[in-house]
Amino acid sequence: MTSTQFTKQISLLTGIAFVVGGVIGMGAFVLIPLICAKAYGAAWLSITIAIVVNLLSIFPLIQLSAAYPVAGGGYEYGKAFFNPSTGIVFSAWALIGGAAAVALVAYGLVESFQAVLNLPVSNHLLALFLILLFWGIFLAGVKTLAAMQIAMVAQMFAAILLYAIPTLATHFNQVEFSLPTHADSFFMAIVFSFNISLGFQIVMELGEEMENPKRNIPLSLIIGGSLVWLIYILITAAYIGAVGVENLASKPEMVSTASNILPAWATAFVRLGIISAGVTSFAGAGVAIPREIVALARDKILPQKFAEISKNGTPKAAVNLFFMLVCLLLLIGDIFQRSGIMNFFFEKDSIEFYGFLTILGIMSLGAGVSLASLKLKSKMPKLLENAYIKFQPWLLNSLVVLSIATSLFLIILVSTKWLVPLFFFIVTALALAAYRFKQKRN
């Protein structure tokens, strides 16, 4: 038996777990070495800038979700405050960014274990296999996924503490928090810091499933964001202490830096934390982004079957379609790698392809949703009046300007690799063209 309506199954604790797990993901273990290699002792500052700006830039989203919580926020906000075509574009951006984020996590996990496994298969195809391995988890139901997310976040947090505390106790004298010395590399550190600070927006997709969403969505974002910052600063300090500032450029793998301190069981537990981090990222995007597909199907832009919700609260067809998009993206990445296109643009750092696509999709969506929040007062004054959080107009306007300025800065920065905006433009144009074609047929 299926329906097209979600049920309220996500509590405040689960919302915080989705935020923390969705944002941290494998970035805590895989990308922080890269950030430290770019920023050295100023890594703390690049991470702080990224998280603070990210949190401030989603305050317009907090205002929207506190007044008008929905499932599939990209499409619904675009349609409600602009028009259906804008909703299609916003939804395409959410799907591109979400699919790239999952591909980024899968590729990063494979890359972090490839040195140990040493398999004669490309990392793109190994990442695709990893996606296939975990795909079925997301058909298990919202309650099962929520319990799994809480357990995985707890294990990941325990693994981080197990790595950071002994490492800091042993190498505290080598910890260095300094100001940036090289502007170019520091800007790249900020870009990678944004990569490990993305994911707050996923709560936007869960409005119909969150208990007391007008209260719990803003609190999930604020509490979760604070926890993310504390965790990242702790890990960064421990990593710099273990490696030493003078050796950061070599980017040693994080867990190995504590292998001479931790016993074998603790090292294994920390490595398990990397897997937990990856799964929590999968869970965040795998639960949230398919809601865009549901929203599109409810308006008959996609076939009605994609709007169907099973008894366990899962839109199975929408989840399947989303993970097909992820697999397609990884296959495209593999084709780019084999043809030399990837090496031409990214040299040996293929992971940047997925990271830059993630930034472009999510930041474009963030800018669009920020503009939508300015229309809340004129379009839905009663909902705004009853919102759990209400920003003063001058404050909301300032936050929208900050959100758009941040988004444009990052969009311009990642667009220096013009393959990324070209790919992004083609996918968005195809989605809009398909919608216009369907309109004409109808």
C-alpha cells in the first residue's frame, strides 16, 4: 500500500544527527589533510570562515523553513515564490549538487582505502560499486534510517575523539594556529573547507517529515552547525600536531598519523569511523534529495510513481532514480578519466570534479532560495506571522546579500575549471527543455 503523503517521523535529535552526519561525512578524515596542506597553520581559519559563512548564508533558508516547511524545498520554493520553471531549475541544481555530493563521498572513501586495497580498478568504478553496495539501505524506511544515522554519528564522534585526544596529548607542542601566509593556497583551502561544510541545506527537504518543523528545523541547523565546527577544529588541531606544520604539504593519510600512538584495535575503530562518516553522508543526501523527485512527481512533471510513499515512509521509486543519477555521474567521471579530460582539468585530483560540482549545485540553489525568502512577506504573510523564528527585514535582507555574495564568490572560483559549469549548464538546460517539451505536448 502506498500514498503520496509523508508522516512525521523525524525528531529534533534525528534532525541534528542528519545535519552533523550529512555535513561532516568523510570530509573529517579525507579532506582535512588537503586543507591543511593548502593553509598550513591557518587551516582553522579557513574552516571557521567556511562554516560561519555557510551558516549565515542559510539563515534565509531557516526563515523559509520556519514559516513554510515542505518536502522538496528546491522545487516547492522556486514554484511558490517565482514560477514552475524556476522550481524546475532549482530542483535540477539540488539534484546535481546532491548526486555530486554522494559521488564525492564514495570516491573519497575509495581513495582513502585504495592504498591498502591496491585494486586494479579505477576509483570511479570502485565508488560506483560502493554505491550499489549501500543502495538497498535507503529503501529500509525513515525510522530505520534515522536510528542508523544516530548510531553512525555516535560511532563517528567516538572515533574522532579516540583519534584526537591521544594525538593532542602526545603532540600538543606541535599544534599551530596561525594566520594565512600565501593568499592563493589559502583561497583553495577555503574552497575545500566549503566542501566539508556543505549539507546544512538537506534539512530543507524534510519539512513534511519533521516533528514540529517550524521549531526543530532551525534548532537542528543551529545546534548541528555548532557541533560540526567544534569537531572540525578538534580534528584539525590533532592532525597538525601529529604531522607537524613543516610536513603538511605531503598530505599523510589521517589515521596513519596516529598509528604509533593508538593500539591496533583503536586504529581499526577509527578506520571504521571513516566508513560511518561516509554512510552518514549517504544517508543525509539519500534521504533528503529524493524529496525533490517526489515534489516534481506530485506536480506531474515526472511520472506519478515517483511520488508514491511506501508504508515505511520511503519514496522507493524516487530513491532509486536518485541513486541511478549518482551512478551515471560516476560513470561519466570514469569516461572523463579514461579519455584524459579529467587529467587535463584536474591533473591527479579527480575528486575535485565531484567537489566543484557539489559546490556549484548547492551554492546556486542557496542563492535562489535566499531570493525566494525575500518574497515570503508579500506571498505568505500569515505563515510568516506564525513562524517560530522571524528575522527583522533589515537583517533578512543583509543575510540574503551575504548568501548571494558567498554563492557568487564560490561559483566564480570553481568555474575556473570551465568543464564544471559547462556540465552544470548542460544538465540544467536539458531539465528545463524537457519540462517545456512536456508542457507543449500537454
